[in-house]
Amino acid sequence: MSLYALIKRNGPSGFGYGSTAADVTAGLDLGGKTILVTGCSSGLGFETMRVLALRGATVIGTARTEAKARAAAAAVGGRVSAIACDLSEPSSVRGAVAAVKAGGAPLAAVICNAGVMGLPRLTLIHGLEGHFFTNHIGHFMLVTGLLDQLAADGRVVMVSSAAHRWAQPGGIDFDNLSGAKCYRPSRAYGQSKFANLVFAKELAHRLAGTGRVANAIHPGIVMETNVTRHMTNPLLEVARVVGGWLAFKTIPQGAATQSYVAVHPDVARLSGCYFADCNLANPRPDAEDPSICPRLWAMSEAIVAGLD
């Protein structure tokens, strides 16, 4: 089978690699549903917000600043509101939680889309490595702060990545969360995406029997987004030119899986799963280790409790 045919082939869900966010939500009426999307100012977050609003949802879009969130909301139109939520700043996350709660609407879905990738040098945020704090701890604070606001059938979607496979053996280096012992951008990013995945699994366990679900997804390789802004390796530039037309996803395609898992009826009862190309997929084997999930949760709670 040719690569082109493989890319175009759909999976059991009826969707696949080439499906877009518009494809997977076609025919759905999301009127009356409120959905929060982090990282709404560009890329996958903006496209997800745009399509969900097009389907009638009330979308709360967050970005690092209120100005960026407002600009994105204005560009989308419809029932869209804007809130500042800088995931690297605890006070900003707490402010976002308070603002959402003040709005009062139950959340049909929380899509944790925002993130950073490939910080070239070790960056410490509140004493922790920057990828881990922003991509995991920031979203951990946001989601756990909003659990009481989650609708009875609400969904949490963690945008992980196939890059969770880049994490060290065991997934989380609990003795080096600062990155001080050793820092490699790819491994640090992989660890944060592994954390996103196992956070979703542990949250799914804690939500079991409530009607609410949590899942993690791999959006695909999308080189057009701001998340790759720190990636300066010359080989990546060659990949952008040579491989972009062949294997990389467009932004509408990259936004498909998180949109599908957030709102499609077929996913309503699935929890603790990992999706890629709008279909169930298998994560790295140690992501299924039952000892890692609760340990990461407890560590994350302790970290958050110690933040100013």
C-alpha cells in the first residue's frame, strides 16, 4: 500500500489520518454545550475553537494573555469568550479557574491543547523543568480546579503526543523534575507528554462511575504551529520542505482527534484511552503501569500545594 493510500485510509471510527476537525464534527449540534480550549490563540487550539463554535458550542478560549485570547475570539465570532490562562504562572491559572466558575456554565469538555516544545536550554519555572511545569502542572491545576464545574457527562481531553515515547524508561524521572541532573529538550518534552497521558489515565480512574470521562490524544505531526517555534535543528527545516506535503498534517487535520474525542457521541463512554488519527491507539507499554499514575498525581498535588 502506498503512503498516500495509507494516509487516506480511515479506521474503525470512520475517520483517519486525513480527517479534519470539520469532518469529525459534521452534522453535530453542539448548541447548549460549553467547551473550554486552552491555547486558543493559534494553531490547533484556534482551529478547534473555530470548528466547535461553528457547530453551535459556547467556547471559552484561553491564551497566555487576555489580549491574545480576545483577538482569537473576535476572529472566530459566535458564542466565544476569552480568558487569560498562562499555564506557567499559577496565579494566572487560578484566575482562569475562578473566571470559569464565575460564569457558572457546566463544562461539556475541557480540551487541554496548549503547550511548549523544544526549549533549547534548561528553563526553570518554580523550580521545575519548563516543559513539565507548563505542559503538565499548569494543566493539572486547571483541570483539577474545574472538576466541580465539569458536566455530569463532561469530558477531559489531554493533548499528549506520540513524543511521549521519547521519555526516559519509566516515563517520569521523579528524582530529576528540575532537569538539573541532565537536560535534553526532546526527552524533557517527551516526559511532559508522558505526564499528560498518565494524568488522563489516573483522572479516568478517579472519575469512574460518574459518567464523566478523561482521555489522551496524539494530534499528529503538525509543523505549522507555534509549539515548534523553539525547534531550530536544520534537519527539521529540511523535513518541513521535503516531508510537509507527504506526511505532516495540516492544522485542520491536527485539530481533528481532539475535536473528535471531545464531542463525538461514539466516544462518550470511553475513558482512560489514548487516541491517534481519531481512533484508539496503543501508548508506550509503561504508560499502562498502574503504579505511575497515582504517584504522578500525588507528586503533582504536593507541587501545587507548595506554589505561591
